[in-house]
Amino acid sequence: MAFSNLSSSTTGMEGQGIVEEICLKFPPKVSSPGLAAYILSNEQNEKFTDFAAPRLHFQMIVIFALTQIIHYLLKHLGLPIFISQILAGILLGPMVFKGHNSLVTMSEDSVQVLGTVASLGYIFFLFLSGVKMDLSMTYKAGRKAVCIGLLTVVVPLTFSLITVKALSTDELFKNNSFFLAVTYSGTSFPVIHCLLSELKILNSELGRLGLSAALVSDMASLVLMNLSQWVKVAQEKSATLVLKDFGLAIAFFLVVAFVLRPGMKWMVKRTPEGGQIKDVFLYAVILGFMSSPRITGIFNIFLLFGPFILGLAVPDGPPLGSALVEKLDPVVSGLFLPLFASTCGMRIDLSYLKESKEYAQHQAIAAVVALIVKFGVSLALPLLCKMPMRDSLALACIMMSKGIVEMASYSFLNDNMVISQDVFAFMSIIIVLLASIVPLLVKRLYDPSRKYIGYQKRSIIHSKLNEELRMIGCIHVPGNVNSIINILNASCPNRENPIALDVLHLVKLSGRATPLFIAHQKHKNTLSNKSYSENVVLAFNQFERDNWEAVSVNVFTAVSPPNLMYEDICNLALDKLTSFILLPFHRRWYIDGSIESEGQAIRSLNCSILERAPCSVGILVEGRRHLKRSNSRDILSSESSSYSIAVIFLGGKDDREALALAKRISQGQRVNLTVIHLKATNGLGAVLSDSDRLLDDEMLRGVKESGYIRYVDEQVNDGPETSSFLRSIADNYQLIIVGRRYNTEDPRTLGLEEWSEFQEIGIIGDLLSSADFGGNYSVLIVQQQQLRAA
């Protein structure tokens, strides 16, 4: 295949008149007899590099090692690994080893094997890019995203064509100027997705806008590229041939849309909800993908479009899309795509710039003009929509980003001799510069956490007792539903102390590129065929009906990468003016005390929320006693039943917040609240400011005077005494609420810190949650809102 040839040869290039004769050995030698046989053999005329398989393995090892070395040196500068892969290719390519007999770039058949393997990896990448894309986002995207996506292609394209026409009198279509101008003006969705993922802003407001605009732009670019090719064919050959190609293209799309996609949807329907798709279905889709380049040849379509379009036909998300991504993406992203990027770098030879032709210089100028205009349009449109200047600048940088897709396009055009080596060298310089600079600029300009700075006080202690308490409850697994409903039922919500609960079901993004945020409207059937949250919605709708006018519930679903889920939670907290976020603990136990599950991704999310949340946060560790409940209302199953809550108070803002929450949920007649104040025997507690001590005393005075709260004073010397006391009283309560008190030195917990396993729930929380304490109660660890200075 033409796209697998890595040679820098310009054989047959128009205007150069160079003819080369290349000798290839047949039959090709694939496997060597082995190192031992080679050493023992008397005939050592053959080198191990004469055999394709060991030579390919050696080339892959060298490329991987050199890439990692370069990235180790450059990552401190903030440069992406794509730059390291390109530089590794340049160092192993003809620009450095020209005229030398290198093990990596030693012969034509050597680079053909390496190039074919790398190009196969790129075809896999295109297929997976199509699988991850959701075309429905193009018409679901807002007017802002559609305008940015279309105008950032059309306007730069127009200026680029005007520039080419002003510099040259050549026909725009015959010399491929129109086609190249589209590549200068376009925005690649996979490149933008990779950039946003690397910068960890994929599901931020700017990231969502950039993804939607990039998807619209990518689709517009594909249409314009095909139109330019058909116009060129019509001018050079005949309009009849164009109509034939157009008809074949339509026929291909109809086959994909009305035969292949329904077939894959049938596979999805045959898969039980929440189950894994059958292997036979998965392999059938992979077989179709492997056949797609050949099939597109039959329909006279560029072979790289076939895998991409077939990927678009695959239903995104679970079970089929996610299964394909989980099986193929690790080997593609980890092995084949880096190898392909390095082979693109091996094509680059800047020595051709010394003798660059006028056509190449004109194209370079047109590319720069297109990028400048694209930046201007991408900046002006958000500013017209009242977006802040820094965010608009960051979006403009994102929209002009270039990467692996553009490098692949120019490499294939160079291999097929559509563009010359000097044009390819110019384009490679532009891509490398943009891929290096854009991540640094975006990181400097856009910080999603900036919106939390100077945020108003949103905590339970600052909310009035008869005021609606705004909460967010986070759900990862079905067991979290009962945990939240149990604790809210225990608080006996009523009309005088209403609760506004926003439930956020967090789902791992898999098999699709674009994050989702779904608001499930009340009294409407918003549940799609592949609903992520049907059971969650039904459970909380029932809970709202059971507590009518005392609890209002809104359910949301966030489908995003686990390491970025904190953005969805914090944004919802900002939008809903939330005072308290309730998170589930990452570890769950069986009734017998053995560990049921332990999600490290959930733990990382909890830590991120504690650092960034614009309000107070609580982490709920579910007790094994509650795991026995088959019904969430069994906690208060009769009028005579009571629910015992204890607050362990040592002092400080987190403990005050925990006490405020306990007072809030203990308004019901069946809730018995006990405040246990642990005092140091020698009178020395934690190092607190005078204002903190005054606030502690004032709050405890209110507890003593309340009349309905039991107050207990307990003197302790050190951590072991605290542990012994808590062990003796823990099983008397169903719920124990404590403050996190992170990084607070206190003689009452002296000696316990080194035994603490989970710093996110504090020393006391970790102690009460340990298996040694039995765990027949739930523990709620509370952290007051962390105010940030502007």
C-alpha cells in the first residue's frame, strides 16, 4: 500500500526527473534461525537485520526507548508525549542518518514492514475515534458551538484561498490548493479530545464547548474535502465519473446506516442490561472493521474513511462501544499509535527547505494565514457571547491545535506524492510548533478551579435552621442509593426543615469521547433505551413521594472520566447553591466484615472533592448493621423506634460543622442526639485560635441549653485512651458524626495518626471505621467549606 512506504525517495515526483532502482529480495526473510544458530554457524554472511521479524522487534524497542528518554527530558517543560514521539522519529530518520547504514532506517524493505505495522495502528485509531464519537452531538450542540465549529472552518478557508490566489495564478482545484486549505482550516475532533484529556479539562465548561465545536468542525471539514476531490475529478476527467463516485459513496453510507448499524443495535439488544456483550458479536464487528478498507475500495472511497465511518456506525457507550474501546484502546494507544507518530517523524527531512519551490512557500504562507484567521474567529465569537477574555483565548488556542491526525494526513499525501517533500517539511514544522505551544498556553490561561475562589459561604453552620437545606448525594453503585435514603429517613424531614436533594449518579465514561450531563425531569419519561440511571430515578422519586413537601429531589447523571468527575460535582454544587455534598466511602463490607469492594477511583474522587468543593463535604461510611436492612424505611419502622446519633467533639471548624449537621437532622422526635466532648486531662487540646475557641464554647453552650440534646464530658490523656473510650461507646449508636480535622495536631489523638489508613476521613473517622471496632454503626465524616482567598 502506498501509505506504508516510509522512504524519503522522490521517485517519479513531477518536475524532479529522478529515477531510482530499488532491489528487493524474494522470497522475503521473516524469522531468523536464532542467536545460538547464528553464532554456531560457519556461514555468517547474513545479519539478523536481514530478517523482518527480529529487525521489526529491534526497531520497536529502539523507538520506544528513545521516546521515553526524550519525554523524560521534556515533560518538565509541559510538552506532550506526541512531541517526544515525533522527535524520536526525526532522530532515527533520514535527516540524521542520511547516507549511513542505520539498523533502524537501513533499507527500503525494512521501512516498508515498520511503516505497514504503524499504519495498521493508525487505522485502528481511526476506527476507535469513530466508535467514541457521538454524531448526535452535532445537532444537540448549542448555537454557540455550531457557529464556532462552522465559522472557524469557512472563514479561514476563504482567507487561505484568497492568499493562494493572490500569490499564484494556478487553478485552485487542479493543484490541490483547495484540499490543502481545508486541512489548514479544519479542526480534528480526536486531536482536541486528546488535548483536553491530557489537560484534564475534558468535562469542564470550556472542554465541553471545545469538544462540541470540534465535532461540528470535523464533520464540515470531511464534507469539504470530499467536495474538493469531486470538483477536481470533474475538472480533470468528467462530471459523469463524479456522479458515479457520488452514487457509490451514497450507496456505501446507506449500507452502513441501514444494514450495519441496525445489525449492531440488534447485538446490543441481545445483551442483558448491565451485562457484557457476547464475544462472537465483538469479533464480528472487529472482522467487519478489518475488512472495511477493502470494502471502501470497492465503493471508490478513500480507504481510511472506511474504518472511521464504520466506527461512527457502532452504538457508542456500553455494551458494544465500551467493549471495543476497552479491548483495543490499550494496545492501540500504548503501542501502535506511538509507533505511527514516530514513523511520521522519520519522514521529516528539513534539508528540503533549502531548495524549497515557490509552490511550497505559497502553501506555507497560506497555512499561516489560515491559522491566524482561525485564531481570530475563535477568539471573536466567544467574546461576542460574553465569555471572559482568558476563557476565549484558551478556546481559540484549542480550536487551532494540530496533532496526530494532521501529521498522518500530510504523511499519506507525501507518500502518495500529492505533496512534495518541501511542503511536507513546512507542514510538519507548523504541526510540531502548535502541538508544543497550545497545551502550555491553555494550561496558563484556563484553570477550572478559579471559579471557586472567593465563593460565598456555603456550609450548614451558616444556613438557618428553618431554611431549606440544599444537599448533593453522589451515587456510584446501587448500594449507595439505600445509604443516602437511610440517613435522610433517619433525620425525619418535615415541612419546617425541608431538604432540597440533588442526586448525582456518576458513571464512568467508556466507549465514547464526549462526557454527558443528563437532567432527569420530573413527571417526564426522560429515560432512553440505554438509560444509565433508571433505578436511581425510580428509587428517589418514590422517596420524594414518601416525604411529600418535606423533600424535593432532582436526579442527574454525569458520564465522565473517573479522574474528572469532581468537575461535575463541583459545578452542580455551584449552580444549585449547595451547602453540603454527601459522598460514599470507597470501601464497602459484607455483613460478616469481609471487604466487598474497594474502588481506588472513588477514593481519588473523594480526595479531589475535599480539596476543591465550594461547600461543606461529608463522607459516609456505611455500617454493617444497615446492610441487613431490606427496606430503607425499616430504620424507623414503628412509632416507638428511635435513632441514636452521637457527635464526637474535639473542637475546630470541622467539628462545629459536624455538630451543626447533627442538630439539623435531630429535629425529629424519634432521633436521640448525644454530643460527646473529649477534653484533654491536662487542659491542653489542639492548637486553636482564640476565635475558634470562642466559637466552640458558644456552640457547646447552645447544646447544653437546648434541653433535647444529651451532653457528655469525657477526659482523655492521649490517643490510646481516646481509642479505648470510643470502642466502649460506639455500638450504642446507629450513626456517629465526626469532623475530619485534617492536619490538626492534638494530644487527644497522639499516637493514632501512624495507624491511620485513610487520611481523607481523618484520624477519628479512620479509627471508628476500622474493622477492630466492629462497624455495626455508620460513620459520617464532615469537613467544613474550605474558603479560598481571591
